[in-house]
Amino acid sequence: MLNTASQSDQIHFSKRRAINLESKQKIAELLKRKYGHIRTVMVDNSTTAIEAIKLLKEKKDVTVISFSAQIFQELDDTNITLVSTGGIYNERTRSFYGSLAKESIRKYNVDVALLGCKGLDITNGISDSTEGEANLKAEMSSRAAEVVVLADHSKFGQTAFVNFLDWDTVDCIITDQRPDEGWVELCKRMNIRLIYE
């Protein structure tokens, strides 16, 4: 298979997490305000999701399931119950992937799946840069009562390599600023809660 990922998708996790950091932190605050009650949650390996989950550190009655190795470092000194999917480790993304990770996700049912993405497109839906990660995110969405997409303003109107969610699967989008009217109309039409600062 030809590697069609762009150079920006090849950035190491430690550098990616600094990109649009203020926007990610805004999204994290909004998530905490709206979803501070969650008890069971699946979290992907996106830098936005990690900023969000860090704000739940003080909670004691939360179980977090993730294929991100970075999540475990961030939540190491908390009372949160952590469940790793296991799988093949990718140092560049600080996460696990493969069939073991996917099979592990299938065992659980959770209140919320928190998912980041590389692109949101009105026609094509929600996409990511690699097939392995996209497959795990899609599996997480199928195991959650509510699917919450975390995306800063730069992701709107973008399309990445692999689609992993259609709009009828999404319950909520949390972003850092009000998107264009076309997005507001889409969310109304698809009954998606749109939360922004």
C-alpha cells in the first residue's frame, strides 16, 4: 500500500500535542463542564482527547479504556481505573494498534467515546490519517452510548485518508469556536449537539 499520509501526519506525538494547544484546552474545559458526570469512557490517542481526559483526574469513579499509552502516563497518579487495549506499540503515536486492540475494545460497553480526528467534511464525514487508528476509533464508537467528537476549528472542512464515522453516528461535537453556518445547519439536521466557546 502506498503511504499517502501527509508530512503533517508524520509529526511525533510530543510535537503534535503543542499544536493549537490553547484550542485543545478550551475543548477540554467544555467537555469537563458538559460531561463531568461520565462513569465509563473510551478515549482514543488524539492530543485533544488527552487534554480533555486530564481534567477528569480528580474523579474517583471513572473507568477509562484506551489504546493510547500516553493516557496511562497522564493518569498514573489518579484513582481512575485504567484499561489498556494492548496491541502492537507505535512509539511515534504513543499508542497501540492491531487486532488485539480491536478485540479488546469489543469486550466493553461505555457511556461515552471521546474521539479526535484529522478532518471533518460535510459530505464525507469524519476522517483520520491511518487505517489502523481509524478502525479502532470506529470500533470505539460502536461500543459507546454517546459518541463525542473533539475537534478544534482547524479540522473543519478537512478530509484525511480514511473515513471512520458518518454523521448519523455522532451525538456531539465539541470545538473551540463557532463554525460556519453550514456546520450549524448540519448539526441541527443530524440532531448533533454542537458545543463551542
